[in-house]
Amino acid sequence: MNDPSPIAPGSSWYEATVGERPRYAPLAGDCRADVAIVGGGFTGLSAAAHLAQAGVDVVLIEAHRFGDGASGRNGGQLGTGQRAWAEELEAELGLSRAKALFDLAEEAKAHLLDFAATHAIDIDYRPGQLSVAHKKRYVDDYRAHADLMAARFGYEHLTYMDADETARRVGSTRYFGGVRDTGTGHIHPLKLVVGTARVASRAGARLHEHTRATGIRTAGGKVTISTDTGTVSADKCLIAVNAYGGDLEPVSAAHVMPIGSFIGATPPLGNDSPVIPGGEAIDDSRFVVRYFRRSADGRLLFGGREVYSTDDPKDIGAQIRRQIAEVYPALRDVEITHAWGGFVGITMPRKPFVREVMPNVIAAGGYSGHGVMLSNFTGKLYAETVAGNRDRLRLLEELKVPPFPGGRRMRAPLLFLALNWYALRDRI
């Protein structure tokens, strides 16, 4: 199966600080379950945990180790709402549906934090997020966004920041203004992966790492997943591989594209550093977004280089350092102690892709950089669907997500051209 392998140019800072990371044995032989799950990231593990807690017999298989894809290697930012601003969804879908999608995302945020607290998963949660404008002409949009979120969507945690406040809170004069969100924050994502797997296993889910799905078929109301070491037969199946699907299932592969995103970590900067003194996470207004934050031990974790192919880029650390220097010139020579990347799944409209792709088989992915919060909750919504309530998952299923143009052969080159055009526009 031609899927991207996890990029690991050395251990990520998450891997170095996650603590104990249990291993789960590969599948050995054939087995039967009520529900089979392919993919051991946020979506699959969350679904397994909630299903097992509800008494459902569930088997989950993962080609590598849990969290080796985007779930364990991302920027750790929760965000608020869907990937698109709520007013953009309102213009497309109307206020009622936009509000329902926003409320769903708010519930997803609360659920993630409650789940971690209930199960004593230390996810290094730190509050606050700053969204900042890298061009002066965007500032009025941020001001209007803060006002609208309170007036139309009842979200009162956003406040507008002028250039001076932005500079003080970011620790840099690179940005022209933005908004501060005190109703969200950021986490250590691999700790959440490890903790969710433990919850699922203890509840009775059968979890298997290093077990690659090589095929999936349905017949007679049953689903059969083949692997190199056995088969899993089930009544229902969730495909939760996101960017790592390859040619396992063609419908989701046509709608979800892998893009590489890369992060560098510095040494701890010290309590007297002017860099993000309030400890918030930051994302900027670029289409090729830059995202950065201080870790619990004071490091700068800076993500900002996207690659629109599945090739392994070279010298990630040097390229990340150059981007850090654009925001923080005093750190132009800072050491990069860890540099890593992985593939995230995006869709054309940057909305999640959730569909029944064959009888009794639902695929979920394409969170487009907003998956820390949404993917975990989508796993819970899938568990609700198995229990007979599909109403809330249907909110995501009904989103219009067209396939990428060009088919399997041309879609990657076309995406490369389109997104590099947007990257060029970011610099103009």
C-alpha cells in the first residue's frame, strides 16, 4: 500500500517527554469483533475507548505505533470552532447550521479536557491562544471577528488586540494585531494518545500496533479487513487513517490529501524570555500557517513549513530556524534540539471528511490542521452512531467536501501548484 510513512528525522520532543509509552502486540491470526477500527490516532483510539466503555467488542489495528502519524506529532493547539471561521460557515450554510457546527466544536473542546481529567491523563494543558495578522490589511477582519463571535455565536472569550498588545503578548513586532482567545489552549498531543489507548485497553478494546491493513471488503452485511498476519471480521468498521490511507479505500483517498508539516523545538528559553510571556499558543494569518507556542518546560515549539508531497524533506531544523528568526530575530542562532514532521490530512474546503464509503464502513479524516479537538470528538460521535444515534455525526457527514481534481495520478501535482501559489501570496 503506497502510503506515507511517519517522518522521524530523530525523536520528536513529544516522544522524548511522553514518559512510558506502552507497546501493543501485532495481530496474530484471525479474529471477530462487533466493530473493527483501522488507525490508531486520535479518532480511532477515541472511538475504541468509547465503544469499549459501552460494552461493544472492538478490535483496533494500526500499521505503526499509536500516534506515529499526525496525532502524536502535531502542534498541540486546540483552537475554537471549525477550521473555517464561524462567519464564513454562516455565509455558506446559514446561521442555524453554522451555529450547530460551532456548538459541536465547543462540546468537542470541553469533552477533550473532561476526558483527560476523568481518566487522569496529564496532557500538559496550558490556556490561551493568540491568532495574529501577518498583514496590516487583515487587522479589521480580526476586530470584526471578535465582535461577531460574541454577538452571533455567544462566544465571549475572544478579545481584539491592537499592534501594541499583540507585540507585547507575542514578544515580537512582526504582527499587526489579532485576537486573544481565553477559552481554549494547547496540549502535549502524544500524552493524550498514550492515555486514550490505556483507557481503551482497560475497557476491553483489543489494540494491535504494527498491523497494516492490506485490504477491506464487505459482503453479506459483514466487513472483513485483511492484514499480513490475519483478518478481522466485524459487523461495522471505522477507517480512521486520515493522511495515511494510501490505496486501502479509494473514496476517502480521493477526498483527503496528505501534506507534510514540520516542527522544531528549542532549548528552554527561561522565565525571563520575552517570547510569549503569557504562555499562549499562536497561529498566524498565512494560508501556509505558522503555529508556535511555549512548552510546559519553556521551549519554543515552532511549526511553519508545509510540504505538499510525501517526500521526506531535508534539514528541517535549519529551515525552521530561519522562520523563527523572522518572528524573533534574537533567536536567529538558537539551537534546534528536536526537529520532526508528519503528514496531516486536508480536504479541498478544509472541512472534515466523514462518509459511509461502503456498506457498514465509515471513514473519518481530513481535519485540515484542526484535528486535535475535532478528531477525538469524531471518535466519540462514531461510538454514538454504533449505539444508534447518528444525528450528531451526520452534521459532519452532510458537509460538502468534493474530491481533489486530477484523480489519483494528477491530484498531488495540482495541489502542489495551487498551495505553493497560496504560499507565494502569503509573502506578497
